Amino acid sequence: MGLDIGGSASRARLRTAEDVIDVRGPGANVATLDAGVVDDRLSTLLGQLGEARPEACCAGAAGAEVPEARSRLRDLLERRLPGCRLSVVHDARLVLAAAGVE
């Protein structure tokens, strides 16, 4: 699964054996928003994906450059996605990867 958690909008894409599911929601900047707001917004976003449980997730997140914020987001995702291998990076890394820049 891929998560793009921005300041103004968030997106999730989940690939299953049968489908590709894309969902959208409001921004959830982990460095600037209250933890409860981030939790609510990401819970709603992930809830739109149904019962599917991904094996791995890369979350590119606005605010993830702040170590404490990145840690809070990782903790939240670990609770929401038990057993999932997680990578949490700044959302700019998603753009760089898409452009072929590592």
C-alpha cells in the first residue's frame, strides 16, 4: 500500500490480487495538526479501503522531517496496520522517487 499524507489532502492506494483501490481524504500533516485529528483523518482514509490488510506500506507524509512527528505517525500506522512492514518518509521523497531521483 502507498500513502501520500499531505498538508492539504491525503491519498491511499492499495493493490490486492484482484483490484487497485484508490481513496482520498483531507490532509493530515503530522507535525502541525493535533494527534487526534491526524488519527481521525487517517482512520477514515484507511477505513475506505475496507477489510484488506497490506503486507507492506510506504507512507510519504508532510511533517515527517520532524523526528517526533515521524515517530507519532509510525506508532499510529502500526496500530492501524498490525503486522504490516512500514516505511515512513517525508512526502517529498514520493515525488523524487516518481521522477527517478533517489
